[in-house]
Amino acid sequence: MGIFNRFFGNKSSEIVTSKDLANLFGSWYDSDSGVQITPSNAMHITTVYQCVKVLAESIGMLPLSVFIEDGNSKNKDTKHPLHKLFKVGPNDYMTSQEWKELVVAHLCLRGNHYSYVNRVMGKVVEILPLSPDAVSPKLNDDYTVTYNVTFKNGVTKTALAEEILHIKTVSVDGLKGLSPIGQNVNALGLAKATEKHGSSLFKNGAKPFGGLKTSQNLKDDQYNRLMKRLENYQGADSGFKPLILEGGLEWVQVAITPEDAQYLETRKFQRSEICGMYRVPPHMVGDLERATFSNIENQGLEFVTHTLMPYLTRIENRVLFSLFNESEQQNRYVKFNVNALLRGDMKARAEFYTKMVQNGAMSPNEIREKEDMNPREGGDVFLTPLNMAVNGKPVEENEDANKA
């Protein structure tokens, strides 16, 4: 821990984590609707919160394992130091699932995730997440990358590339990922403005604004008493109370506009647009308007292959690049287990496994492993169909096949 303490000081008091800086730093963007959008208040938009939650929880629950290659054999490397960090927890205050969820949340909201990598004697012993807004990557003239880390006391220090695990989304400079919030600020601003409009509408009892008219001038005490009385008519529960008028006051009603009456259509459009921004199927955020029993399963599989897989491969590749030394990179890799998410219904899986066994592509024990079942004795046999032949001859009589 000597190197760690010398660079970062005491972990409990000086290291900047997401929790420490959540309310101290933050990127903000002005939308054309006039609403200011930040990664924090974007989460107040229901669809954004649901999409980020779906992505983070879906990836957070997937096991991440270290594998070692030995010829054609690939096995879990349970003795590697990273095995415990990925299985139990990367530090002393987070579980593995919580860390993976935080990584995805940072990618969804800011486009970048940074973690400090604490090494002892060359081995990774701890991974500490940093606030994305407190870290700034820099490409030096010699094409090495360093990171300026700002601490909660205002001090900025420089970390080397091997000390930072930097996972990023799509980038246009190869150094820093683009923020999904910043790139879609106008869509999010419209969604937030629509929510505000709806809140204002129902705050006034779902009635459009009107006015009080009189030919006389109100004295200050009359005006103040009137304003105080009108406060009792605000809110959805008070919108239909009878209004008591006196002193020649008349209520002038303003007609509701078609835009006010149909604002829910705008909210539906924004919900679909935000789902498209994160490539999350609408039914996964509670929008079942176009969902059917026949297409939900296909959408679920597409969610894994087209939505989750880019996040998974980014994390896998960056972990291999940043946390393993050159010798380990030759025969080791990390991989998420997505088998549980890719399973179809029982009938489809049974038909698929049957064909794989009959064609000799899988053994019974390989199927049992995918179904989280223990292997059985004699289950490692690969079958060969009797009607199969190579060059018109049975496999056992074909010299080319025997040589292969």
C-alpha cells in the first residue's frame, strides 16, 4: 500500500469516489427548449432512469470470470488475483455487482468510467471507482496517456495510464467517450419540458389558466386576501372547488389548446426516442403498446446481442488491456457469462440441444453445463450420425478423415 498512500494519500479521507463527488462536480448542457440538462437531473426523466436501470442491472448480475487458455482447452483461472475481485468485490465497500452496475451507469450517463487500480508487488489488489467529472485524460506528445485527477480538497494530481482503468463508449478522438446525455440534450430537454408542462397543468387542476376581471381597482389588502384565497385552489385535488367571487370580480376562462390536450402524445414520442437512444426495447421500460407474445422473446434476444453485447465487449477488452500484464495477455482473458440471458423457451432449447448432439457438435455434458447441471459419467461422448460419410466412405475407412 506504500505506492498507493504516497500518490493518493489516505484512502478513506482523500481518494475521490463517485459518492464523494456526486454533488460537487457535474457536466451541464443547455437544450434548445431552455431546460438545463445534467447527468444527474437526466435521471429524473422516467424513461432515462428506467433505461439506465435496465442496462446496469442486466449487466451487473452477469458473472465476470478470468479464463486461461492451454492449447485448445479454456478453463477458469480461479487462482488469479482478479478472480476474487470480480466474483466478490473490487474493494472493501462494494460488491462485484454494485461495481459493474456503477460502470454501466457511468457509461450511460457520461460516456466514461474511471477506476483507480491499486497494485501491490505488480498484482491488482483493489479497484476504486472515481467520479467521471473529476478525471481528465490527456494524450501526451509521445502518445502516452496520463490522467489528471481532482480531489475534493481541490488538489489535482497526475496518474499514469497503468494506474487508471478507463472504459469508454463511442469516441471521436480515441481518448474520451462521448456523453450520451450531451449528444442527445435536445431530446432530453424536450422530455423534461414536457414533464414540467404536465406537472403545471395538473397543479392547476388540469384546467387551463384563466383570469379575474373587474372594473374597479383593488386595494392592497383586497389583492393580498384574494391571492391568498386563490392558493387554496391549486393542485389536482383542489381544481374543482367552487370559486367564491366578490366585489364585482368575474372569472375569464382561457380555452384549452389542442397542444395542451394532446401533450401525452409528445410524451409517448419522447419515451420512444429515449429508448432508441439507449437501444432498450420499449416493453422493458413498461411500454407494452406494440408488444405481442410473439415478438417479446425476439426483442429480448436482440437486447442481449445488439444492446448489451457492445457494453460487455468494451468492459472485457479494457479489463484485459489495463489490468493484465503482457505475459498474462497471451493466454488469459475475461468474459461475461450471458448464457442465461440467451436461453429461449424450453421447447426451443430442447430442439436446439437435440440437433447439436445428433450432429456431434456438443456432448451431453456440455449441455448440462449450459443448464447449470453437474456432469455425468460417460457424458463427454460426441455422437456421429450413421448416415454421414466423407468422400463417399464411412468415417472410419476414410484416410483423409483419420488424418484430420
